[in-house]
Amino acid sequence: MKNSPLRVLLFSHSATLTHGGGRSFSELLAELCPQADIEVSVVVPECGPLEQSAKHLGAAVFNFSELVPNVEFSELWWCGSSLDASRRIWDGQRMIDCVGRLADAIGCTFDVVYSNTSVCPWGAFFAAKAGLPHVWHLRELVDRDFGWMFYAGKQFTYAVVESLSEEVIVNSDFLAAAVAPYMPNCSVVPIPNGPLAEGWLEDPPSGVIVGDGPLKLALVGRMNPHKGQLDAVVALAHLRNRHIDCELHLFGEADREYERLLIRRSRRLGISDAVKFRGISDDPRSAFCECHIALVCSHFEAFGRVTVEAMATARPIVAADGGATGDLIDNEETGLLYDVGDSVALADCVQRLSNDPELRSKLATKAREEALGRYSRAKYGRSVEDVLRRAATNKARKTCAQVLGAHLDLVADWIYRSIEHQATIERMKVLERTWSEFFSKVAGRILRGIRP
């Protein structure tokens, strides 16, 4: 007798594909959808590129804005940076009230629910309402990646993540080490993102040759202070002062204010002619192949998609040793690491590579081998599928999601109503530890009483 297909319902808080989380989600769909023994359904908040991509891959797509009309979707349920925290809190409360309407609209005939988000727990609350197993996929630390904070503190928020999940997937060992202490009773599974599809297996173009014109440095990624473009600009000035003919090519979506800052600093340093703003690149491999050396200057990365793409392109890499980048780059073997924010050290690494063709070749070759071996899309898809199947077939105990389903209003009350009297996030920062300890005690006491 033929087994029934695994019915997976996947939630995303965003309908865009402009950032790493959205692209990784789309790549997961590309691995799951073609399989005959998996039925893939996706919930998106609104129309957008992700909806079109999912439909193209053959997934059933549920659009929140169409199924729950006249309700504006709010993606920041329990974290943010706005001083108007109370509005965000009530946005979240309003969204929780819509989860039941969403369940009525799409039904609950699924085997497992998957959430691709750190900021919006709607998939988890849907699973709790429906009594379905739930898998949570965390791809960032909201405080380090975005400068945000959880309104109720990390301890309480991650306690909710733990209680509403069969397993929690993270995209790096670094992220696992950061969140696992907050979730001692839940399996935290590191699965690296898999940005490398079959096309990456082809040998990259040979690209430019050192000595043929100025030394070209490529930095690919969104332009904002956390990505370290300013560090690269200052390093370029150091290199030019050392009489090294070089250019900095910046690819990526620009934060306009930050871009203006980079332009002003380039002019002040007398290197504006050598800083090239190239705009968004849909083909990172071509961007890297135009240049001699890839720079990764991010002050923090929970994974490092661009780093993996640079490795696969067989370009020597100089990277800031921040967050998970040290997990990806083996210093002196697959790239050169320097201390975050140290522009002089960055310049030293680039100068060293410019003078040592054997080192450039060794780093580039080993980096490509490492990337293709560890970060393929197929390997990523299989690993996530294994977790989903394990969660869906784990019948040895009643799931936490099923247990908490009857207490969803209480969970919502913990997160939102208890914070109602805190006027601003600035005040919350002062009180965060106190609130976190209080919530932890309350949550722990109640959860112990209702766990199976």
C-alpha cells in the first residue's frame, strides 16, 4: 500500500526575496516541491515575489491578505526598535486574533507546520490552534542582526519558541550556541543554508588577472552599517596610501543615508574615484568574478550567505571574524580573517594577498572545495526534510503544540498584555532583565503544569 505524502504547511513573515532569509526559504521550496511524496503549502502575508516563486514551483499558496481581508499584516509581533512599543504590541495581539480566522480559511489537514521567521510567531500559534507539530527555523539574532530587542526579553521569548516547537532549526553552529541555552528542553539542530544549486558546480569564469589594471576588491551585500562597507572604504584609503593601485566595488541594495555617508567619507579620504557603487547584482558569481579579492566586512553574521557564494566562486576572501563567519572561514586555509572593524588589519590582509599569488590560489581552491562540499542546496533540503518528517511522525508523546493549543490566549496574554504599561522600548531596556526573570518564573511554573 502506497504511503500518504507528507503534508507540510510553511509560513513566511515576508513575501520578498531580497534578503537572505527569503532566498533560503525559496531554495528550500525548490528542493521540497518536486518530490512526489511531499505536498507543499505556503502561507504568505501578501502578494509578492515569494508567492509567485512558490506557485511556479508547484506549491499551494495561501495569501493572508486575501483570506483575512481588511486586516493589515504586521510582521513585527514581539520585537522591534520603534519607541511606540505599545502599538507594536497591540499589532501582535490583533494578529493573534486573526490566526483562528486563517485556520478556518485553509483548514488543518497537514502533518507538520514550519515557520521561517524570528520576528513573527504566527505559524507557531497556528500549529498550536490546530494541534499540529511545529518546527521553527531561526536564521538570525534580532538584537545583533537588526539592533532590535524582544519586548519581553530573550529568556521568555525563547521559552515560548521552545514550548511551541518539536525541534528548532538554526543555520549555523554559532547561532545554535547562542540560542540553545535558552531552550534546554528542545532539540536545536544546526543546518547550514544551501545557496549553491547545480549551476554552482560548473567551474566559475577565470575572471580578471592580478596585474591587469588596478586590484579590484568586491564587497557584495546590503549597504548598512552592520555590513562594514565603511571599514572597507577606510581600508582602501590605507592601501592607496601604501601606493597599491586598487578599487573597491560595492554591490547591493543601498540604505540611502549610509550610502551618502560612504560617499562623503570617500571624498574626504581622497579616494572617491576608486569607490564604485555598482547597485544590486542578481548574479553574485559574476560580481565576484569581475574582481580579484572578495571582502566580507560584516560586523556580525548569523550565517553568511555571501561568504559561501564568494567561496564557491573561487575568489580569495578576506573576512571580518564576526558571528558565524569564523565557522565558514578556516583562517589561512580557506580565507584570511581579521578583527571586526580593524581597517588597518583588513588592508594588511589585502596587501598580503596582492603580493602572494600562491596564497591567493591556495585559499581560492580550498574555499571552493569546502563550499561545494558543505553548502549545496540539495544537502540543505534533505536535512530540513529529515527534521520535518521526524516531527510529523513523532507519536511517542503528545506535542507541546497540542498541549498549548488550549492555552493560546494565556500565551498571548503573557507576551503582550503584561507589557502594556511599559511606555517605550527605552524604558524596557532598563527593565528587560527584571521582566525576563518574572516572565521566566511565570512561564516555567505554568508550562511545567501542562507539559505531557
